[in-house]
Amino acid sequence: MYDGEFSLNNLKTMEIIDVSIGGKIGYINDFKIDTDRQIVTSILIAYYRNSWFSKNNYIEIPWDKIIKIGIDVILIDGTNLDLLQPSN
């Protein structure tokens, strides 16, 4: 039964879908957490470049851009987010 609470490991298995473009973004690799306020501030999704020597970068999506967390997917609003520009 859905009770509105998910573990971080459960969230990492859900696919991220951007409703503004109607496309799949990927899966959560990590979270940014404000330890003072004890809240998740953003999610990080791995961004891989097509090169042998490139390092993994992350696309950062603010938590307030999450529209809905469903049973299998997380819907985000990527409007005004440059999802092609990774954060380091």
C-alpha cells in the first residue's frame, strides 16, 4: 500500500521523466541534502560524455522541480532547466 514515503534506495530505482519534453532523463545517482534543515534539496543524475577519458558529471535537478513521485517513475518539470549542462 502506498503511504507517501519512500526510502532513498527505492527512489534510486525509479526512472526520471521530464514532462516538459515528454522524455526519459535517467535514474537518480545521488542526492544533495541540507543537514541543518534535514531536507533533500536536489537530485543528481549521471551524465556521461562519449569519450574514453571523460569523467562522470551530474545533472542537478532541484527538489522543487519534482511534480509527482509515482509507484515506478518520478515526474519532473524541466522547464527553465538546462538539462544538457551538467554540474560538477
